[in-house]
Amino acid sequence: MNQPHFLCVIGAILTLSACATPSAAPRVSTAEPGTIAYDRDVFQTLLGNHESIRRETHEIATGIETVTESDDPEIAALIRDHVVAMKVRIENGARLRQWDPMFVAVFDNADKIHMEYENTPKGIKVREVSDDPYVARLIQAHAKMVSAFVARGTEESALAHEPPAR
Ligand code: HEM
């Protein structure tokens, strides 16, 4: 009588179906995650696939709430990968794109930016806030710029963006 226990069978089915669900970001870079080269390969892939990305933004008094998604599961995974990587950069002050004044201002104020996220079925929901009223406006301006990246891809990312005046 060596029948597998009912709960073991259910457990095995759940484990197998979890493994079959594509959740990891596709490999779009040969560089090490966490490097500028890796992050660039990810955001260039997002820019190149901007037509498959949609985004809703909602301004709140202290910043923004956004939902950014794609029906393509690999692009959805890359959007999540990008947001997690950018949160780490904000927390560590690890600057990028410093030829663009908007990004200079974002990293100058990184210690006043608080970012939280949760995955949605097709992407990610982000809440980004600051107690500092100027930084709240800066977060809102950055979010508008991300929406322009989604709308126009590399045509928009080739441009420099002015941060709000103080
Ligand atoms: C289609 C292209 C892109 C998409 C879909 C995208 C998506 C996002 C999302 C969802 C966030 C969280 C904040 C928010 O929702 O407003 C974010 C933050 C960020 N992104 Fe991107 N992004 C794109 C392109 C880029 C590019 C080209 C760069 C830099 C070269 C970049 C750098 C950052 C940084 C530094 C943050 C954190 C700073 C902040 O949110 O204030 N992103 N991005």
C-alpha cells in the first residue's frame, strides 16, 4: 500500500504549474544585472517595444501611482525587472543618464524619494512619493516623461527633459 498522500499529489501539481508559468524576464543582455550596460539593454528593449506597453498614471498630493503593463509576458517581466533595478538605483544613488537634466534632478533628490511596487498580472503598479513638495512635483514630471517614452519610444528617449522649476 504505497499510495502517495493526497496533499503530496496536490503539492506536486501546484509546483509543476508554477514552474510552467513564465515569470522571469527574458535574457536581453549579456551584461551583469545591476550594471549600467544591463539596465541599458533592458530599457532599450522596452523603448523598442513601446507599442506593446500601456500605462495609467494618477497624481496624488505627494507624488504618483502608476500601472504599467503589456500583454506580452516577456515585456511585462522586463517592465518589472526595470522598476526593481531603478528602485535599487534610487536607494543607492547609482546615477544614470546624467546628460539629461531630469535624471540629474531625480538623483540629486534620490534620498527624498520613496518607491513601492506590487506586481499586477500583466506588469507592475508603482507608488512613488516624497514628503518634500518640490520632489513630489519632480516625481510627477518624471512619470510624465516615462509616459512619453511609452508613447514615442526612442524618439522621446533621444531628447533631454527639463525638471520642474523650484
Ligand atoms: C518604454 C520605456 C520605459 C518604461 C516602460 C519605463 C518604466 C518605468 C516605470 C514604470 C517606473 C516607475 C515610476 C513610474 O511609474 O513613473 C520607472 C522609473 C524609472 N525609470 Fe523607467 N521606463 C522606461 C524608460 C526608461 C529609461 C530610458 C530610463 C533611463 C535611461 C529610465 C530610468 C528610470 C529611473 C531612473 C526610474 C526611477 C526614478 C523615478 O521613478 O523617479 N526609464 N520607469
